[in-house]
Amino acid sequence: MNKKSNRFSLIRYVNDALVVVAGYTVALTNLGHLNQWNPAFAGLSIGVWYFVSSFSKLYADRRSNKFAEEIIFIIYHLVLFTILLSSSLFFLKPTGDYHFTFFAFFVSANFVFAAITKYILRKNRHAAFYQGRMNDVVLLVGATAAAKNFYETVEKYYYYGYKVEGIIDDELNNIQGCNYLGKISQLDLILKSSYIDEVVIALPTEDYSTIQRCISICDYYKTKVRILPDFKQYSTSSVSIQTIGQVPVVNVGRLPLDRIENRLLKRAFDVVFSLVFFLTFGLLLFPLIAILIKLTSKGPIFFRQERWGLNNETLICYKFRTMVQESEDVDADGNYLQAQKDDPRITRVGAFLRKTNLDEIPQFWNVLMGDMSVVGPRPHPTPLNIESMNTVDNYMLRHIVLPGISGWAQVNGCRGETRTTEDMQERVDFDLSYIHRWSFWLDCQIILQTVINFFRGDQNAY
């Protein structure tokens, strides 16, 4: 990590100390007790904040993740922070009135200040990446498909903060745009003569001796190393790495949602979330949208479509109708007609509903019936499934969990029309990533990002 990145990490720690102090001050001000400001309590709060961060992973590098994930970790951190701080006060019994109302103001202010300041710091860091002032310089080892994918990704998304200096491989570089710096045997010379923050090894996993030699050279020069493994052959299972003694072991185990306790948690959340939505927003939105649809176009309010769900079983997916009644789903050759930009089949009200995702609201009924989940891979219409199952790798594996109203692929921009096989492959890859790394907090992050996208808009929503 370069010096500017180290400085940024220090700023994050100092920022949070100021957040805690500001939150404490706001809480006392709202209660009219500012004259009771206690330096000992402020110091204890800052100490607890930093201690809890080692468990909540608040300061983990999330440059390549969306801000919604950081919000979720702030909430998780504040839950642990509140529990530990209140427990400490119970045993230490300091002077002052630290009751429930005080903690409500204190924690709420901490959340607001932390979210705002971390967003500002995040945007400043992105600006520095864009200007090339704080990027980590990376050297690629091996011109494999994984290396090509890594290079194209960091080149496309500047805010990941990586600058690829070049690539070394025993064969001539075949990655367009990436500088070829020589053979793998020259790694020692390159690290000695050039400034490299990180070496990314993308060699075939069977070339163990070369990988180990590269790691040893990087260790000598104290250069950070990452390895790009190829775990696609284990696409039906979750993969993790641990060590037994000094031996690294790849664990191929059950998927998170194979565990009954996780399935029960997800189902309970689906039911509670759907009921709360229906009893709040649904009571207002359902009649309003229904009236707008009936007043602006002929036909039913709801659109019902056969889609594939869990274990490839068909389900009837409900949506508000957004197209004219005479619309066809397939063309004369039997190909599925996906919605396109400026699609003449879409009504004016329908365009707004699709842009804002409000047309998906009736699918909360699918969730209550158990056909769908709030979060999961989006269910595709039967013709689209048939088209994709033989052309997209691991396509059918997305059906080993319940489909969702929103999903990991959708909040990462893979929504709307899939013009090419590559577009659908990218969507499926995101879906499989979600299945493999599912957690309750990931579902919360996706819901939060969906809400953010609702207000921000999505260029692929049409």
C-alpha cells in the first residue's frame, strides 16, 4: 500500500473519533445537558468504537464495493458498539445519566455523521483514483483468462484504484492494451528496479512450483501478493481456504442456503418484510397505480407470466401491466421479445413503472405464497430460459435457490435487455456469486442498494 493510501487509512480513523465526539455532543445538546459533557465518556466511547471495529470489519478496504455495503457494515458496527458500550457503563458506573433516550440520540447521530463523512471520503478517494494520485501499482504474472478479466475490470472501473504497470509471462502477452514486460524469470529484476505495490499471480493452479517461486521473490521484496484462482469447476458449492498446519486446503462445502437455519431466517424475513410493505406503502401504491393503468390504457391491471423458479419449477409471476394489451411475448420464430429501449409496446404509465421498478410490487404476493424471495436471482420467462440454458455456462444453477424481486445482478447493473450471450453470462455469474456468498447482511445490502437505485435511476431500466 502506498503512502497516500496509508494517509487515507489514518484519516478514516481520525474521522471516526470526531464522529463519536460530534455524536456525543449532539445527544447532550438535544437533551439539554451539554454542561454535563464528560471527557472520560468520550474517551471510553472512542476506545470501544476502535475495539469493536476489529470484529465488525468497519475499516476493511471496500473500494470495489458499493456504498450500500458500507452502510450495512456501519449499522452492524453500531449494533456491536451500543451493546459493548452500554455493558461497559453498567460495570464502570460513571457519573452521568446514560439512559435509553440518550443512547437513541447518540447512536442515531453517530450513524448520520458516519454515513455522511464516509461517503465524502469515498468520493474524494474516487477523485484521487481518477486523477491517478492514489492508485496501487500492480504487476500481473501470467497471461491467462483470469489475468485478462482482471485487467479489463480495473481498466473499466477506475474507482477500484489499481493501475496495471504491465504483465510478465513466458509467452508473448495476448492481453490487448497491457504492457508486456518480459518473462516470469524477470520478476526479481522488475521488483528491484520498479515501484510495484502489488503482484497479482494469475498462473494455472497446476503450475505450483512457479507460483511458489513468485511468492518467495515477492516476500523478499516485501511486496503484497494476490492469487487469482480458478474455482469455476466448483460452481455448485461454496469454496473457502484454510490451513491445516502449514498446508493450505480448499474447502468445497455446502452452500449457505443449504443450511436449514439460514433458510428459516431468510423465509421469516421475506414474510415480515412483505407484510410490512403491504401494510404501509402497498395500501397507498396499489390503488393509485391500478387507477392510472385503467385510465390510460385498455386491458387488465395485472400481468401474469410463466417463469422458472426453484428447481426449475414454473411459477406465475405477477406484475402491474406496463404494455398494451395486444403485446406479444414471442416473435414468429418463437424467440422471446425482450423489452427494448423506446419499445412501442410499453405504455406511458408503464414506462414510468418500469423505470422505477414499481411494476414489480405485486411480486410481494409471490413472496408471501413462497414462490419467490425478496432477494434472489431474477426469474426469467420460460422462452428466455430455453434460449439461454444451452448457451450460457452454469445457467441452470441459478435455480437452486428461490428467485427474487431484486438481486445481486440487478444492483450491479445487469438488468433489462440481454442483447448478447455475454450479457446473460455476466448476469448469471453475479447470481452464482450471490448464491455462494449469501448472508442476511448481503440481502440487507441489496435491498438498500435497490432503494438507492429507485431514487437515482437506472439507465438499463426500460
